[in-house]
Amino acid sequence: MGEVELYRELGQLTKDKSRWEEKTPYVSSFLSHDSVKIRAKALWLLGEMGLAHPESVHDTIPAIAAFISSPEPLLRERAANAMGRIGRADFSAIESYFEDLFRLADDENAKVRLAFVWASENIATNTPGVYADRMPIFEKLLHDENDKVRMETPEMFRVLGKRRPELVMPYIEQLRRMAKADENRVVRIHCEGAIRATEKAVSI
């Protein structure tokens, strides 16, 4: 099967959630495909499969995590996506590789840094405590040179603010300043959202 046909097949499988659990080994087999595009598609799909059926991807997690060190930015990006989705469903499944994810916070590629933030939001949704000693990393990303990274990072503060407001409170004044004065409208809106979520959680 050619790359185009295979990509199309994986795209169809992405939509057919009823087959995900049984098709995990099949999709995992494409992590060694010659095509970067196919490997990237497989990583994305395994992440979604792992969110729905975390037990089905347990044996594949080491192979997924290995892509965190890939020379291909797209594969590092998709590895972060996948680890975030699986970690949202079952943090213990990715815990051995959790430390490795933080290398991506300083990745030279902005899309990879963005994927790191997005993955962190996913993991923090159900396991916020693992970020207790990691907040300076996200504070730094609030000032990233890439606007998309800066727009997404306050969402991590919002996710944590709802669940562990004490982790966000030290950054509330900084978030307030950004909400009022940042040149990017989306950054301002997302900082306001993080502040509201945190203050609401504190007041409960």
C-alpha cells in the first residue's frame, strides 16, 4: 500500500472509534514506517487510542517515548501529543518518561514547544500535582518568542488554577499584568481565564 493510500486508511480509522482497541497493534506497526508522515499520523492516532483505551497502548509507550529524541521536529511534536493524551487517561503509564517530556520545553522548534504545553495541559487535567515543582518552566514559556506558544501557555495556568490554585497564586500578579498590557489579544484573554479559574477555586 502506498503512502497516500495508507495515510487515507489511517485517517478513516481515526474516525472509526469502535475499532481503536483492536487496531492498536496494527497502528503501532507503522511507528517504524519509512515515511515521516505515516509515523506522525500513527503517533497522533495512538495518542487518541490511548486516551480512550490506555491499557491497549501500554506495550507501545516505550516506542512512542523514543520519538521525544527524534531529529524530526514533527515526530517530536506528535510524540508529545501522544504522551499527553495517554498521560491524561493514565499517568502511571507514562510516568517513567515524564521527565523526558520536559526537554521539549526548550525545543528549538516552536511547534514542539507548543505541543509540550498542550500535552502538559492534558496530563495536568487529571494529575495536576506532578507539576508542583515545574511552574518556573511554564512561567518562562509565558514569554516565549513564539506567539502561539505564548497564547497557549496561560491555558496551562488555567487548568492548574482550577485544580491546584496554590500552584498558580505566586504568578497571579504577573498574569494580571499580562491580562492588562500584553500586546497579544489572545494572551490577554487566556491570562484573564487563568486568573478567574484560580480565584474561583480559592474562594470555594
